[in-house]
Amino acid sequence: MSFDLKIAGGTIVDGTGKPGVVGDIGIKDGKVVAVGKADGDATSTIDATDRVVAPGFVDVHTHYDAQVLWDRMLSISPWHGVTTTVIGNCGFGVAPTRAAHRKLILQTLEKVEGMSLDALQAGLGDAWPFETFPQYLDAVEKRGVAINVAALFGHTPLRLYVMGEAATERAATADELAAMKTLVREAMEAGAIGFGTSKSVSHNGYAGKPVPSRQATPEELDALVSVMGELKRGLMQITIGRDFSTKAMAEVSRKYNIPVTWTALLSYLYGPGGHRKQLDLAAEQRRTGAVVIPQVSCRPLNFEFTFADPFPFEVMKIMNELAAEDARSPGARRRAYADPAWRRKFTSELTPVFQRWWERTVIAWASTARELEEMPLVEVARRLGKDPVDLAFEIALANDLQARFRMAVMNFDETEVAELITDPHTIIALSDAGAHASQLCDACYSTYLLGHWVREKKAFSLEQAVHNLTQRPAEMFGITDRGVLAEGRPADVVVFDPETVGPGPLRRVYDLPAGADRIIADAIGIDAVVVNGQLVRRNGKDAVGPNDRLPGRLLRNGRAH
């Protein structure tokens, strides 16, 4: 046989969890046509000796909903071997959106997902090529993308579309709920793989108001999810909150026979050791017929933030109230931060997850004190004889609130993280790629898993880790034609060096629209990334350009059509 591309002599780890075997992969017309033995000529050949050949990774928790409209390459995900991504998580997105609400939806993304408003406005422009969700999918498909994209239908733009600004204030009326159900059905029929929402108290939008999905009643959520029950497909993704517990998720799963996946079960989310109760609960729910899947992260949740926009702390009432006050009266933040009484109140109201936060904080950047950069806050405070909380606010004020601090918010206890990521009832996710761009970079989670947790910590076998990056997330999210290297399957492939694979150090670049910044990490040890049979990355560089015809596909209802 003659092949378009042959990947020769590598250890084939096919995504199923089976032991790897040395052999070849033959690719023709975008499909895998030979596995193990690929006799014949090839237009191009990759020598994979001493390398692992695996299915392209499937990242089920991203926020590329806006970025995909200006960055067809979806950087940086393919750098780290990701060939399929799911957008629309946490109920956020940009469709459906009426022209009158465009700025409001972007301001919501700015606040809740840490996106630059200038970058969003410059990237999307004034003439959006869509209003409805089906039109949005068509626009993504028409523009083309380097990797495959599947989409959840987001609750926040849905509510805003139907209810206007009242979506942030109240429950829906019967007529509004009926209109929303119609749009959920329309979205699912157009190709959505499920429905995303959020009840998280940390998800506050413009002027500190709750994002629209937080104002939905349990009855509203039940009614919207019922559409997937009627269609007998789809899943619910939810960012957990107090008024929609995992018990409620299990009831929805059983009632409509759909999986529910929630974000995110992290070390120290429920205090030391608190994750074990949730793992036991997930196992019990599975035994009783409910499929409730906690999403977990393999990386420490390191947030880089400023006190002008202290996203990690906005789960606290005192910070949420201050955001609203600052929106009404600019300068309120500065006055509060300078007030010793306010600082004491802030410290006294720290929730368990923020106890002694200063011990996990680094001064990332301060224009007035460059010599302190990358130094632990407590070390600098000890050297200067200051209280670390006072010092943080002093540095913030001296830098017009633009000084950056990096804090390990959760997931810093590796013993607990190991239990979370190896549990059979969880799914490794939460890259948040496309969101919080100036605050964190977890889009490199796949190479981190392979380097840190496989090679260094030996928490998984290589085959188990690849399974958790490929077949397992694809199947859980109803993506039916990805995640496995097998004859007849689309040729999404990653070739990597198991001895060196990992993420490079974090670095800040200014390459978003309007010159906005983001944090990125280069990939180490990724030799090649192939999407639908076409090479998109080779030896750390793009093999296609943003103006080329790109091979990624829109996965309507979980598969390319």
C-alpha cells in the first residue's frame, strides 16, 4: 500500500490502556489504515524509534469559545499534543448573543474567565458572523481550525439571550423557560455535545453580579437538561455550587439517563482530606445507577493575579462586595487596601482554602521592586520585618494595583492529588485553555501528566496515562470517533519522547489581540502532532500556518461529518 504518512518504529500506545507494542502507523486520506505493520511507500515518513506513538489528546475543559474566532491555531493546546478540545464549559460562551448584548457578554468573560476585554473586542471586532448558536457553529466550521472542536451549549449566554440583563437578577418565567428549552433543542440538533452551566459562588460577572446561570432555579436546570433526556444523548457539565449538589446531579443523571460531570474536585477544596468523601460518593452514585464524574486536575492550581482584579479571592463575600463598591465608586479598592481595619477584617474572614495563603504566594512582578520578583512573599516579609498580608497590599498600592502575585490556591498537596487523578471515577481535565490567560497556564496539563506523574512520580503506567488523556475523556463526553489509534479511525496522532516529555517554564508574552498578555509554556519532547492525517506540529514548531487550509474538524454531536 502507498501511504500519505507513515510513522515508523515507535511504541504504539493505542489509547485503550493495553500494553504498548513496537510497530508502524500508516495513514492515508486522513484515516489510520495500518497499525503495527505498514508495508509500502509513503509520501512522508516520521522515524519514531525510541518514541511513543499515541492518539492525539482530548482536552474536555477549555474556554476557546471566543479565541477560536481569531486564533485558528488554538495555541497553545496542539503544542502539548492536544488534537481535540471541548469548549462551552462552565456555561460560558459567546452564542447565542444579540448585538445589543455583545459588550455585556464580553464583560462577563472578562470578569469570570480572566480574559482581556480589549483583546476580546479587538479579536471579535464589531461585525460578529453569528447571533444564534447554530450560526456560531457554522462560523467556526467555515473559518476552519487546526485541531478538532466539540461544543457544549452555554447556560449564561442562553439566559442573557432570552431574558436580557434580567438574567443576572432573577429566576425565569414560564414563557422564558419554554423559550430556553426550544433553544437547547436547537443547539443539540445543530451539533452541541451537551449543556454547560455554573452555580459556583466564585463566578461573578460585570460589576460583581452573579453570572446569569447562578440565578437559575433547580427546576430550570432540570427542565433544560430534560431536552437531552428526550433526545437520548448529551451530557451536563456544571461548575458546582451550594444550591446544586452532587446529590442533585445524581438525580438528574438517573432521571434522564445522561452523564453529569462537575468542576472541579481539587485537593483542599473541602479542607485537608475532604476529597475522600467526594470520591466515595462518586463511587456510591455509580453503584446506584448515576454517572456523576468529578473533574480533577494534575497540576497545582497556581493563579497569577493582581489586587486590581483578585480573581482567586472573589469567592469571599468581602472581596465580592468590594468589587461591586469599586464599580460604583472608583477608588474603593485602593481606599480599602490602605485601611488597616479593612485588612484585619479581610484576614479574619479568610475561608479554609485561603488560610495562610501568604505561605503559598510568590511576588511575580512589581515595577517598583524588580529585585523581589519570584521571591516568596513570606521570605520578603520576614526580611523586612513586616506582616506578609500588609506587605502584599503595600506592594499592590505602590504599583497602582498592577503588581502580580502567584498563589497556589488548591491542589498543592501531591499525596492528595495522586489519589484524585488515579481514582477510577474521576476524569483528568481543567486545563481552562483560553481562559485566565494572564493568570495561569494549565493548557500544558497533558505533558505535565506524562512528565511529572508518569516519569517522575510513577503514579501511572504510561499506557494508563495515555488512556486518561485519550479514550477515556472522549467516551465520557460522547466523542465517538476520537481517542483510539485503530484502523478506520481519523488519524489524530501525537509522537513524543517519554524520557523528556513535559512542559517548559511559564513565560509571559504579549501576542493576543490589542497586544494583551498571556502566560504560556512551551512543550518539551513532543516530536510530532497529526490532525486528521495532516502534520500540524513538528519538533516544536507549527507545520501549518494560520492562513493555510487547516485540518481540524467541528465535531457535531461528537463526530466529524
